[in-house]
Amino acid sequence: MKTPDATLLEEVTQSIGKVHDPCSIAMGRPLDLVSMGIVEGIDVTEGRVAVRLVLTDPMCFVQADILKAVDEAVRLVSGVKDCKVSIDGNILWTSERISSSSVRGESARAAARAAVGLPSDG
């Protein structure tokens, strides 16, 4: 049987999975933050949630929008008492962080890279 924190973690992860990266939307290939590997970690303790994110670019001009969207998504989950969302500036995002379930083959990886404005690998 799952603990309440484990259940809440699953629900929070699903809710964050509905938040799409603004740059991927602008490029016409929307990808959610979880699939993109932007979510570095989620800690849940007695209803208090801490989310750590990495950015696709250290100078990301939409980071405030991303932080707000994640905070709102987490707070929609029943049982969340508090939420803190932060950026982990010590980790650089790379396209290898994109989940294999959202990338099928090299052409899909190239499309995912293009979705955030990166050149193809090859």
C-alpha cells in the first residue's frame, strides 16, 4: 500500500505533466515539462511539496512563467498544503533528458530539439 506522500507525489507529477514548455509551444511542437526532463526532482513531505526544475537555457526569459505554471499545477492537487518551486542552476538541461516515451527514434529526438530551438544532432 502506498503512503499518502507517495500517492501525492504521483498526483503532483501528473499535474506538472500537464504544463507545457512555452518555447516548445512557440516552436509548434508542445512538450510537457516532465517529458522534457525539466523536472529535476519533486519532494513531498506531509503535504508540503518542493519542486526543482532545470532550464533549457540559463538565460530563459520565460522562467517566471514556468515557475508560476508549475506552482499553480501543484496547488490544484488535493492534499497539497504548501508548494515551493525552484530552479537548480547547477544542472544544465540537455536533449538527452527528454524521456524515451516522448521520443521515438532519431527523427523524433531531432523534432524535440527543434521544439526548444536547438539544431538537430546530426
